[in-house]
Amino acid sequence: MRSGQTIRRGWRTAAAVGCATLACVLTIPVFAQVSSYGDKQSGENTGSELPKVLQKVGVAQHLNRQLPLDATFVDETGKTVKLGEYFGKKPAILTMVYFNCPMLCSEELDGLNGALQMVKLTPGKDFDVIVISIDPTETPQLAAKKKAFYLKRYGRPDTADGWHFLTGQSPAIDQVTDAVGFGYVKVPGPDGQLTQFAHASSIELVTTDGKLAQYYLGVEYSPKDMLLGLIEASGNKIGSPVANILTYCYHYDPETNKHSLIVARVVQFGGMVTMAGLGGFMFLMFRRDLQLGRDHDLTKKENG
């Protein structure tokens, strides 16, 4: 009986340690995902210093700054529009991305989409979503594909009139990014061509009269904060600055001419080592408990 209790205690210990270790392993993809954006640093950078190209990238929070409502864009249908057409009656969520972005922009739009699914307000009725491409070479056709994809993911096709995916030329794009404080840099892609952008991730809440009311940084957003922020923006209230912890999109290092996956690979390797250690620990515990069980059976036979 005592041996049986020992076996059970041994397995409970193994299970507890195993669950704790597994919990650590399951957090690794989160850090790998973040490092694949902001911590892909190589070359001569040391300490907390950013790569030179990223020193021009960031988000300066220009709260209460007026957006350039006369800036002209083209929407996903090919119609020429002014930014001011989306203001006057309701607030808006604004985000600056580019539709061919290989990494961060999709995470940002996924995070926005997921948060809005839990916000009990209706795009087009209570607020608008304005997505502006920072790439002047992108087309309304590409914008239409992105809108269709995220509208389907949102699951409410009746809100299509509240989603606006805009493309435009550099002067209009620069007007908006300057007002928002959105710094970005064009960088070479894997083919060496200037086809990608180093940028940070943020979304902005804008008041009904087109002033910047609140910034949310990163790729995941609190539905509760977004709901309260939209309600305040609808009353033209300006929020407070948030901690400037940025998530960067930086896929290619033009100085080393290679992809910098060092941090992500180290974390992935650490996950593999942890899993191997967990498996070895549980195997040894199993062998130990099995041996205790055999010894218990032999003792019973000898005493019997």
C-alpha cells in the first residue's frame, strides 16, 4: 500500500513538474513571434541600441493633432475620396500598414479584427475602420482583396460600409503619417529591391472631427479599452499617452544582406531542449516507479 502511494506521489510530482515545464514551453512561440519582429537584430548593434535603419522608425503620439482631412486617396472600389469624408458624424479607428507586408501588418490587422469581434459596437454605424497603405505602389484591387479577407474573418458582412482600405500617392501618405507621428523607412527585400518597409505597429482612435484621441501600440488590443476609447472619441474627448513599447516589422537587414533570425532560432532551440528535458524526466520517473512496483511485489511474495 505504501509503495502504491509512493508511485502515485511520484507520478503527481512528475505531472506537476511536467505541466509547469510545458507551460514555459508554450510561452515560447509568443516570445519567438515578438522577437521575429522587433529583436531581429544582427551586425554591429550592441546593448539596447536599435539597428540604424530602425532609429528612424517609431510612433510619436500626437494626441489632439488634426488629421489632414483634405488628403486624397483611392478606396478599395477605385473611387477617389478625401480623408475628411469619413469624419463628422462618428469616430474612427485608423491604422497604417501595407498590404503586401510579409509579417507584422497581418498580425496587427488580425489583432484589431479579433478585438472588434468582442466590441459591442457596429462598424459603419457607430464608427469607421480606416486602413491606409503606406506603399504608394499598391492598388485598389489589392486593397479590395484585403478588405474581403478581413470582412469575412470579422463575420459580419453587413458592416462592409464601415471598413475602408485606402491606397494613395506619397504626398497624401506622408501628410497622414506626419500627423500621426508614424515613422517608417523603405528597405530592401530578399531580392535586394526596395519593396519592404521597416515600421512599428499601432492603431489610433480618431474623434468625430478628425483629431487623434488615443494610441494603442503592439498587435493585441484590449476590447474593453477599445470600447471605452471609441465612446470617448465619439464625444471628441482626447485620451492620455500610453507606454511607448513598440513592436517592429523589420524583415531584412540591408547592412548584412541577410535575414536576421538569430533570436527566433535561439528561442526555438531552447524550446526543443526543454521538451527533450521534460521527456527524459518523465521517462526516468516512469522507470523508477515501475521498479518500486516490482520491488513491492517481490516483498509481498517473500512475506507470503
